[in-house]
Amino acid sequence: MSFNYPDGAVWLDDLVEIIEPGAGYAVCGIHGDRLVPPMGWTLTDRRNTVRLFAPTPATAAGVA
């Protein structure tokens, strides 16, 4: 998560193994999903979401 006070903006990004000092804060997926910016701020979620158990086209169509 990173933010810009003058612009009133918050950005959620994917977690990385090494966080550069001053580059933001690590926020897990659960807390990122619950994040609510201050009133008047914008929140931009730039995370790549991958569902662990996403249905395949065959299972979605009912073919197993």
C-alpha cells in the first residue's frame, strides 16, 4: 500500500518479497480487501487477483 497525502490517493499493490524503504507498506489480502480510505480520498486497487480454486471451463459447464 502506498499513498499520497496532497492528492488524497491510496494505491494497493501486490505483495513483494523485498520492500524498499519508503516504497509503501505491506498489506495482506484480507486487510487490503477491508481497507477503506479516508473520506474524500480515492483508492486504486492495482493488485493482480488470482483465485486459487477458479472453476475451469469444463467444471463451470457441469462437465467433470
